[in-house]
Amino acid sequence: MLRKLEEKVDPAHVALVVIDMQNDFCHDEGSKAQDGGDVSLVQGIVPALQSLIDGAHEAGVPVIFTQATHNKWTDSDARLERHLDMTDTCMEGTWGVEFYGVMPEQRALVIPKARYSAFHGTNFDLVLRTQ
């Protein structure tokens, strides 16, 4: 178990995880903004987030992106009922599913997810444990 702060923040024991920085959640023309959501705070973090990503790469910290991706085969009835106004959000192959403001570099891992959680039905837990 990692007990000291120095151990916990050692690049050998950490990863930077960038969650769902996608057009549908962040862009003024994305589905969240079109449905009345305020995306200005997310837009405002892009420069700092890019700096953090760059610093992680420089320190040898793995950078992992999650990417919400939906299609008719993976959309559950619960998601469709809960998000009737956002059923076209992050649909596979659309502009909305693309990354906003920051892009994964070749060495970054992208974990697609069909559910709200990055852990449910993905290999995210395995990746973190392996790292």
C-alpha cells in the first residue's frame, strides 16, 4: 500500500484520466448546450487541461482518455428513458463523439464507453491496475 504522499504522486503509481472531453458535452453546438446546458466552465478549462496533459507526458505519467460512444446496439432502455432529450448524444460516427479542445496523442490510451461509468463494461480497471 502506498502510504506517503511522495509514493502516491510518483509517476510510477499515477495516471491522468481525461473524462469525456467531447463536442456533445463541451461545444456550443453540442447536444448538451443545445439542450440548455451551460458548457462555458468546461470550455474554460481547456488551456489548463492541455498544460496538465503536456506535463503528464513530460513526467512519464500515462494519459488515458475516456470517450462516450453510443449506438443502437449498446443503448440500454434505462439510458433512453433517462435521457430522452439527449438520445442522439455521442452517437458513433458523429461530430458529437469527437474530442473537444484536447486530443489524445499517439501514446495516450482511449477507452470507449457505452455507459455513464468508465468502469462498467470496459477494460479501464484492468488498465489502471496494470499501470
